[in-house]
Amino acid sequence: MINQLNNIEHPNFWDMQYESKKTGWDLNSPNPVFNYLINELPFINPSKLIILGSGKGFDAVLANEKGYDVTAVDFSSTANSYCRELNQKFKTQINIIEKDFFELDGSLNGTFDIVYEYVTYCAISLSKRNQFLKLVNKLLKPEGRFITVLFPIDNREDGPPFSVDYNQFLLETNHLFNLEYLDKNIPSVKPRKGKEILLVFRKPLIIKE
Ligand SMILES: C[S@@+](CC[C@H](N)C(=O)[O-])C[C@H]1O[C@@H](n2cnc3c(N)ncnc32)[C@H](O)[C@@H]1O
């Protein structure tokens, strides 16, 4: 049996990271790029949003305060406890789902206008990346948007976070989405400057298999 605490596919691994504060990814505040996205990009409007791997929930709170109907999914109970606290503190109404996002109820398929991820795609096993992109596609309504701040686009060897080759990412998303917007000039936190890209994709109206 794989030790659960070394297995990034098991929630205990992530609980342990949160509990021992080995959370190098955690900004302890909303992602400034997400803030820029929802406040300054004219084509993004409050609508039904799901965040995959929502962590402590800062981006979920920000979006809900801006009028988005937010569902936050994470399988770490420690992260979700924090998210619940934030939800109470800021009097927001986030729908928190504590579940492996690969096992989400099929009734959610096709019900979201936006799927957003930040430092989740780079935190899952490389062998699950394709499954993740298919999941995003399934969750979206036709013409819904997939928003990612793709990180880290350096060529680091180890992970998580596992490096993302963004040309490869464009190839892998090609048959599922149309690229709508690409922005490298984004207000990343200092250590991530030049290491991330904001991408917005749209699910086609009709997909012929
Ligand atoms: C690196 S953290 C990023 C959290 C958050 N997006 C942020 O910016 O702080 C990755 C998160 O994804 C969650 N996660 C990883 N795999 C998951 C899965 N299969 N289902 C649900 N959550 C998952 C982890 O529990 C963790 O909270």
C-alpha cells in the first residue's frame, strides 16, 4: 500500500501539508491575478463558478463577494475547515464540496459558466492531467469558460508543483476548448512573476466526437 502521506492523490497528503504549514503555494489572500481577472477583464461577468482544488478558499470568497455563485471543491478537510471559517467571517455563501473532484456527481455536468483552477493542475499527478481537462470540459455549459493561471511554466524537475509546458498545454486543450484570451502581463506575486500565464478558454457550442 502506498503511504497516504506521500501520495498526492490522497487527501491525507494535503491535510498534512496544511497542518504542518508546508504550504508554499498558499498566498493567504486571494490570487492577485484572479482579482485582476474578475475586476478588469471586461468579458468576465458574475455567473456560476466552480473552483477545483479551492484550498483555504480566498479566491472563492473574493468571487462570491463580487456576485459569483461559487462552488468550491477540495478533498482536504483541513483546507475546507479554513474555507468554512472564511465563509462565516466574510458572510459569504460558498457551496463547499469536500470530495475528490474526479468523483464529482454527474448531475453537476454542464451546469457551470466558469471553471477556475489555480495551482491545482500542477499539483495533480501528470498521469491525471488529461482526465482533469476532460472533467473541466464536462462541468462547463456549452460556451462556458475555463480559466487557469498556469503555473509554474519554468522547467523545474520535481513537484508538486509539477512544471507545465504551456505549448504542450495548448496542444492538449486544443480538441476540448477554443483559446479566447492569453495574458502574460499579469500582476503575479513577486516570486511567481514571469512563471505564470493567464489563459481563458471557451468550450465550443457543439463538440463532435
Ligand atoms: C497546491 S493546493 C492549491 C490550493 C488553492 N487553489 C490555492 O491557490 O491556494 C492544491 C489543492 O488541490 C486539492 N486537491 C488535489 N487533488 C485533488 C482532488 N483530486 N480532488 C479535490 N481536491 C484536490 C488539495 O487538497 C489542495 O488543497
